[in-house]
Amino acid sequence: MKAALQKFGMPLMRSLDPERAHGLALRALQLGLTPTPGPVRSSRLDTDIAGLKLPNPVGLAAGFDKNATAVRPLLASGFGFVEIGAVTPRPQPGNPRPRLFRLTEDSAAINRFGFNNDGMEVIATRLATHPQGILGINLGANKDSEDRAADFATVLSHCGAYVDFATVNVSSPNTEKLRDLQGKAALVSLLQGVMDANTYTRPIFLKIAPDLSQTELEDIVAAAHATGISGIIATNTTLSRSGLQSAHKDEAGGLSGQPLFDKSTRILARLSTLTRLPLIGVGGIGSAEQAYTKIRAGASAVQLYTAMVFHGITLGADIARGLDDLLKRDGFDSVAQAVGTQVEPWL
């Protein structure tokens, strides 16, 4: 029944306004109308990253469940881990609608949400009752904050007890001047504030933009090493519009989906030559083969989101099962054995 709803519901969802379709997808999850097979597991897929023991390395990226309203079904939908948010100290509506655009011809999306969320007070209450499973929170800053750097630490202090890891998000292009916090001096100060607030000693990851020079990457790695964070997530959405075909290609905001795959994988591979910190690969993953490519380019785990717009909620489970087959095919006994085995083609 649930599989049939997914099969016939996807064409309907794609015919709706993208943000409305997203809301309906969350509602379907809340009502138990989507498949819930539980995390895909095998001995090959067992993954340890920054002390987090994942049943498989395929995670759901932040942005899908901003307000932690569907954590239970998402953790049961096949993903090895789930990240909610971004969460800011105070609630905020985000940018005016329309702010999400489906680029079907490019298997992509552009969003300019602007950290719309219910705020840390409400979201912490929901997180306090989350079921077993690896859950992370994406830390954000209020648009009108007088001290954006402090906002990240504030959210962690308030919600850290209820999650397994946290991600510092200074790479969204949809909050004015937020990406300025990726500069070395500002980033060290921000990350140190987050680490000082990390009283529950959760792994802390930094999510970076794909539109960075080699010098900027080196500065980010130096900041990560100096502050002792646990790893880096590469990457967030891009401002590039190269090669797009869709009618919405010139909309403002961050581009995600297939056009981001090569750019984000190159950043990932370059990072893997600069640091031994664990890396999580994000950007354009829509198949097991693409997840495997990220892993062989240096990622210890991966995340996806946009491809679900086109393939549905079961995509995470499908990719995890396919990844298991690929590891077996190539003689790897674990994900860890495959990490970084094909970096060179991306440099």
C-alpha cells in the first residue's frame, strides 16, 4: 500500500508548487503513509565517523525536515543518519515566497528559503522525544542577529542534549553575508565559540560552500584543525548556474542537485589531500554509483536531499543497498576500505 502511494503520488507531487509538495511529503511521513523499512544494514555498510556508529553511510541532509516534525519516520526510512534544521535561536519566516524552484530538465533545484524555522525552543521540545537512531542538527543564525557567530553556540547549548552531532552552517547563500563567516579569522572565532558551548561533547562538523578557492580551502582546514572540530561536510549549494537548461535557471538562491555533483566532488577530493579529518560528501547524489564516487573521492559518509524530489523517500534505502553491492563487487569488506581510493581523477 505504502509503495503504491509512493509510486502514484510522485507524479502528483511533481505537478504541485515545490514548497507545497514538500509540505505534503512531510505530512505523508507524519501520517505513516511512506515505506519505513528501517535503516539498511550490512557488515560492509557499518560506518564509524567521528565516533558515530552508523548502520550505513547514507544520510539525509539538512533542509528536508527543518523543524524536526518527521524525525521518527525519516530515521525508519532507510537512512543511516538524519540531519534536521537549520535551526536558529529565534523563529523566523525566511524569505518571501516563491523561494523554491524545481529544475526538472536539470534534475536540480534552486532555493532561497533563508533559514525559515520554528526556532530552537520549539524544535528542542520535539527533539527531546526522538527515537533511537543517529540524529544531527544544523546550526544557523538569525538574519537580524546582532551577533551571528554567537547564535550557532546558542542553538547548540539549547539543543545539544537531544542530538548526536551538530553542523555549523556558514555556507548557505540565502542569508546575506553569512558566507563571510568562512574567512579564517572569523571562522576560528565562531568555531571556538561552538566548541566552548559543546558541553555534551557532540561531534561538530563544518559545512562549507562549493565556490571556494584553494587558498580559502586551506584556511578552512587550518581553522578546523585549530579548533578541534570533528569533520567537514562538503558541500552546500552553489551560486553557479553553468550549463543549466530549465526555465528557472536564473532564479536567485542556492543550486542543488545533479549540476552540483562534479563541483562538490572536486572540493571533496581537494579537502581529502589537505586533512585527515573525516569528510561527508554532499551535492548531486542521486544513485548508488554517485554515492560510491563520493566515498572513493574521500568521503567517509554521504548525504542527499534534492534527488528525493525526483525519486521519492525510498531513495536513501535504494542507494544504501546499491552501495553495498558495489562494495562487494570491488572486494571491499567495509566502507572505510573504499574511502579515498580514487581521489586523483578529481584533482
